Amino acid sequence: AVADRFVAAARGGEVVEALRLNRLFHRTISEAAGNPMAVEILEGRSALIYALRRRHGYDAAKVDAVAAEHAAI
């Protein structure tokens, strides 16, 4: 459900919400796997990526690629 909401937000131009949902998707998996280091990396070291996404958004090809990656996970 989170992955689907990410796609809807990204395609709708809601970049901040798409970023929040993407982070939630990966954090949920990392926490379920009992991987606190992955959570730390996600939360502490992805500021640059999020800043670039907030500025440039997601083009359709990137949304499709992320959606496919999420589905594979």
C-alpha cells in the first residue's frame, strides 16, 4: 500500500509526500529485518538525495523505475 501511495504522490507532483512514503517503505523493511544500521543510513545519510528530489522531483521514467524496484522487493 505504501509503494502504491508513493507512485500516486510522485505522479501527482507531490514530491515531499513521495519522499516521505519512499522513506517509510524502506524504513519499514529495515525495521522488520532487524537492521538498525540500514535505518541509520536511511535516516542520516540520505539528506542530499532528498534535497535533490525536492528540487527536481520525479520524472515519469524514475517513478516507473522506483515502482518496479519496490515491486521486486
